[in-house]
Amino acid sequence: RYEQREDFAVVIQPFFRNTLLPLDSTSKPDMSFFAADCFHFSVRGYAEMAMALWNNMLEPVGEKQTYNNFTHDRSKLRCPNPEKPFLSTRRNSGFGNSDLSMKKTESSVPYWAVIVTAVAGVLVGSL
């Protein structure tokens, strides 16, 4: 949808995709990363997520880290590369000139088929 725009981009940041639960020295979940409700992150947990998100935004598309190692180590926070001092997008990562056609293509399913299927589903569901 936004591939042809030069002033706006949407980029998925996959840093949380393969993240494992952080463990303490006894191999139990490290609760210092979580709030009292055991669901939300604590300040420490949010700091880890913020660092992982920042690092992901600086990594080129196609080379983004898909996990976060909960180490509470500030040295893993990356700085922008002097050669590329910007947030990485599909276009500036080298994917902007791909052979993918971004033209609007016609749907293989006619719009009326979706309406008929929805009505039929409601009728069958009500029976």
C-alpha cells in the first residue's frame, strides 16, 4: 500500500517473534522483567523491549533480528551507522527496485461471491 511513497513507510520489526522467556540463575522465569501481574513488563522489561525495537529499526530489511536476549546489557544498544544514519525501510534497504509489481491487480474472486457466501453462512448458522 505504501511501497511507492517516498515520504512514508511501514516496516515490520520482528524482534519479538522468536523471543524466549528470560530465565534466572535457577532456570526459572526471571520475574524482574515482569510487573506484579506477571503479564505486563516491568521497567526492566520495557527497557529490554525498547532496546530491541531500536536495534531492529536500524537493521536493514531482510537482516532484522527476530529474537531478544534478555541480558540487561546496555552495550547491546546500537548507534546509527555513519554511512546510513537513518531508520531502515524496504526502499533504503535495497528492495525498492525489485521486480515486484506494485500495481493494483484485480481480485480472482468476484465481489458478489463474498456477499453470497456471507449471507449463506448467516442462514446456515441460524438454522
